[in-house]
Amino acid sequence: MAQITYREAIRDAMSEEMRRDERVFLMGEEVADYQGAYKCSQGMVQEFGPQRVIDTPIAELGFTGIAVGAAMSGLRPIVEYMTWNFALLATDHIINSAAKTYYMSGGKVTSPMVFRGLNGVAAHVAAQHSQDFASWYMNIPGLKVIAPSNAHDAKGLLKAAIRDNAPVVCLEHEVLYGLSAEVPEDDNFTLPIGKAHVAKEGSDITLIAYSMMAVKALEAAQILQKEGISVEVIDLRSLRPLDTDTIVKSVSKTHKAVVLEENWAAAGVGAEVMAVISDNCWDELDAPVVRMSQLPVPLPYASNLETLCVPQVDDICREIRKVLGK
Amino acid sequence: MPIDILMPQLSPTMTEGRLARWTKAEGDKISAGDVIAEVETDKATMEVEASDDGILHKIIGEIGADLLVGSPIAVLRGKDESVAADYTPTSKAKKAEAAPAAAAPAAESVAPVAAPPAPVAAAPMAAAVLPKINTTGATAAPAAASHSTGGRTKASPLARRLAEQQNVDISTVIGTGPNGRVVAQDVLTGGRTAGAGRPITRMADSVIKLTPMRKTIASRLTASKQTVPHFYLSAEVNMNALMSVRTQLNAHLESQKIKVSVNDFILKASALALKDFPAANAAWNVDSVVQFGNVDISVAVSIDGGLITPVVANADQKSLVSISAEVKQLASDARAGKLKPEQYEGGSFSLSNLGMYGVDDFSAIINPPQAAILACGAATERAVVTDGGIDVASVMKMTLSVDHRVIDGALGAELLGRIKHYLETPVVLVM
């Protein structure tokens, strides 16, 4: 085990997989010479050379198309977006080319590739740089979507994503990049895509979250523990496929649930998880399921307003007490 | 082809039966019409007859098992037929609701309605057999149910499921969740409920499995007490004249070994009074009131394991002597578990008498869907004031429980007054 940051875990995952499989390569804006806008590819161009760590122009639609074509032709590209906000231009290739072609070709054409970058609310970067796109991509058949909340999961899930034959969307988080965790050094360490993780066991209520919200969920659970409230925290890890079994098992035990997301509520991740609970746990529910989401406005730049718009640890604690009638 | 013998539906309301006894064994030769088993239904113990000839190949239903109507209980085969070892009978059981009885033509003045479900029980006898066990928590009067608005109880799905499993009426549980919602904890801690919940059992206690009859008594009387708005009217009856007539009558009938009881007089008096006030000979029917064309009186009879209310039909038209004979026969059939459904279903009014136990007076629970029940205590000698003087008289106290949805106070009072009048004018009852 080594104590490394999330951004180092991302770098290690990519480097290990590139050493393991020469078909794997990285492309994106500033990934080579600048070693990543968020330093997620530090030292990689030095190790693998400009043939496999490729700087692209600021043209997401174009370079994503090149990457999808490369994947269809037998390579295994990793595409880094400086942020998922900029990948809006590339959605035609992510969705129409990468996600659908396997189905439309009757399974003859695969797109084994990873689209990755930071997602969600960072810190005072305003509306056009702060959106959580989780629900957009988890809506698409043909894609897999992962959203790791710590360095350990980031490495295990990203390595699994690179080895996966389906196109995988990896939603990272700027605030998490600097956080450290114990990460296995084993080159073969992977985590299964489609499995959620019970990050903390509890008996009174299930708190379901992903990415940055899973970190806030654990903080809230620690605070509530001191008040005698036992919170079970589920870190979804994967959003598509969604680990229905783990959700159902936990809610059937605690009989109450709160879902967290940085997304807006409408048609969001919370809505999907609530539907899973309603479909599978109706007779187990002892309280209405609650979702906590970003307020339905473009996220303000001002720090105080930004804080008000996004569920914070105190808000989560308050909501849980309310659900429990305490 | 082997023939499957299925649990028969022996009464319109029967959904499951408990196998009480097999009267034939595997290998026995069976002719159509032979009694092969006895089944305890929600009302009585009834015989199951074979409908085909053959050999009783295999008995499937175990004694004491509760089986849904349509479940296989045995397999019949032909005399020389061999049945495959892996032959499995086909179940036709379904979790059906009680099949509604066919529409019974009512009196001309009212629209025909489905026959009301068979009444079973009258009140205090059921209470008398309740186990005396310490219950958890308070048995205080129910608090104002703030969670229950407009007839719907706010309860979580889990709380509802737990309540159903534990046979707790969710509307009696006081909700402590947000917005007064009943949550699982409220159902589990019976102490917060208004009278429901489970007792604490200790080593010395025994837990008795519910018989179908006990389940029926429990559900019907709970529903009655909780949903029927009861009110009670009491009156004292001077029984001197009646006692004297009864003594003379019984002396006269002694050679025929007939003995008319006080209860027979009360039954006849109630029947005549109901005939006089047809509006009281009625039942609530959800969106209408049914006025019965006949006066059929249900009589509460205490039997082993519970009670049942056989019906004396057209009691207003029968003589005291024939009422007496009929009640005796019904009571003895009831105790033998031999009543047929048509003998205990229907009835427009119930009579419950605990006078023979020395009870002074009591209030009975209405036997749904009926609208009234008369509860009679013992006739005892008391000092009464007559014409300014004090006399000794035999006095009986009776209490009429009335469904206010059907019968208002004045009508109930008139009915009770008329019963009192007939009891105090007993010659009319002997006519």
C-alpha cells in the first residue's frame, strides 16, 4: 500500500495499463508537455513519448472523433477532457459513435476506450465549469459510467475501465484530486465496474452518494454517530451499471434512505436511485426517500452563494435528523 | 386418470379449511357420497363427501393443516388403476376474496342487495374467553389520532406490512413519525398503541393457536366495535307476569316434556317489536340501508372454543312453543358443530342472554351487518315502587346496542319500549 493522491492514482492507473498493453494511449489538451491541466499525467510523456501521450488542439469534437476511430480500429484510447463541461462538444462522438456502434454493428465494432476528466462542482469556477454530468451519461445504453470518490477507487476503477471493452465515462473531481488514500501498488489491482461499496455500515438510515458527495456523506455519518444515529453510507462508485442489489439490501435493512448528488434534481441520479428503491423496497420503507441536489439554478460564482446552492455536510445532517423525526 | 380431491368450499365465505379428521384411510374403497373427511371452516365442522367412486390412493392433507379452498387434499384412483409414483395433483387454490353470496330477493319496498355476510358472534362471550395476560404498556383511552385524517391513516409501507403481519389494526396505532406518520417503531412498541399489540409471555404461559372460528370472531367484532357507531339504551322489565305465565305454561306442557325458557319469551317479544317497527329491522349497507322483509332473530350460543349465532327465521310468526323447540335444536346442533351455513347466516337482529350466569346487565357488541343486539341479564327479585308502595318483583335489566347509522335514539327507544311492553304483557306472547 502507498499513500498517494487521487491525481497520482489516476496517473498510476494509466501508466500501469500503458506498460501492460501497448495499444493503450492518452490524448487530450495539455496532457503531454504541460503534464496535464491538473497534473494527472505527470511524467507520462517522458516515459511513453509523444506517440502515446498526445497533445491535442482545443477541439473536443475533432479529437474525440479521432479517438473513437482509433478504438474501432483496434487501439484502446484514453481521452482526457480538461473538464466534462468542455466535453459537451464531443457528446455526438461519445454517444452516437462510441456508445451505439457496438449495438448498431451487431457486435462487430467495439469502442474499447475511456473518456475521463473532472466533473461537478469545483471551487468558484462558475456555472460553465461546475456542472455534474453524471445523469446525462448514465442515461445512455452502451456506455459505462464510473465516479470514484477517493484515490483507492480511482486507481482500481480506472484500470478496470481501460481493460473494459465497452466505452467508459470516468467522472473525476477537482476537489478530490489533492486528497490522499492508501492505494495498493499491485499492478493487477482493479475494482469491478457495476459494484457499489458500503463505505460505512449503519443501521438507522442509508445515505447513498457518489464522487465528492460520498466524502461529504462519510463526514455527515461521523457527526451523526456522536448523536447516536447510525448511518450506512453507500458509495455508488459506478453509476452505469448501477448496483441495484447493494442499494436494495441496505435500504431493506435500514428502511430509510437519503440520496446525494451535485446534479440538479430533475431527472437526476437521485431520481434514478429513488426509482430503484421504490421499485424494489416499497414494503420496506419506513419514511419517504429524500434526495439532496444542487438548487435548480446555474451555479453562482460567488463563494457564499455557491455554498448555499450545493448540499453541505450540515445540510445532510439536518435532513437525516428530519427523516428520522429527531 | 387419478382424480384430485380438493378442499371444497363449504360455505360462501369459506376461503380456507382446517382438516379435522380423515374418516377413510389410504387404500379404502370409496363410493360417491361417502364421507371421507371432516373439515373445520370459519363457522362449523363439516363433512367432505367423495363425488366419485374409487380407491383412496393417497392422503395429502395433514390433520390440523389450514388449506386454501381448491388445494389438493387427497388423490382417488380407479379400482385397478396404477398411479405414477411422481403423480402430483393440481391445485386450484387462489387467494380469492370471499365469494359474494347470490342476491337475495328482499322485501318489495327495497332494491335487491347482495346478501350480507353471515354474522357469527355476539359480544361478551368472546371477551369472556380472552386470556388474562399482562399486556405491555398503557391500556389508557386512545389519544386523539392526529395522524388519521379523512379516514386514512398516515403510515409508512413498512409499518403497514408489520401491522398486517402482527394482526394489528394500523388505525389504532399512534404515529410518532414526521407529520404524525405511523412508523415501524410505533407498530413494534405495542405500548404506544391504543389497546393493540402483543402481551409479554413468560414460561408459565401457553400460546394457543387461533382456530378459524376465533379468527372470525376477532376480526368481525374488532371491525364492529371500531367501525359501527354504537349507542346503548337500557330498561328494567317487571317480569312478575311473565314468570307467572311461564310457570302455568310449563306446568301445562309438562306432560309433553316441553319447557319454555325466559329467553324464548324475550325472543318472541323482540320479534313482535321488530315487526311493529320495520325501520328498526334493518342493516347498514355502505351506501344504503336495507330494511328486511322477514324478522329473523340470531341467538348467541356459547360453544366449545367460541360462540355462534344460529337464526330463528320468521320468529314473529312462530308460536312460543315452536320457537322454544327450534332454539333447543339449534343450540344442540351448534354445540355438536353440525349447523349448516343456512342455519347461522342472515338474521336481522341478535339476542344475547347471560342471565343464566347471574349477570345483572351488560352491553353487547353489534353482530355486523345487523343494526342492533339485545343483551339481557338475570331476572332477580327486587324491591320496586308500585302505586306509592313497595312491592317485591322479579326484575330484568336489558340493554339494546344500536347502530346509529341505521337507528336513531327515538326509534331505538321505541323498539326497546315495545319489547318491554310485550314482556310485561306476556299473554300476547302466548297467542
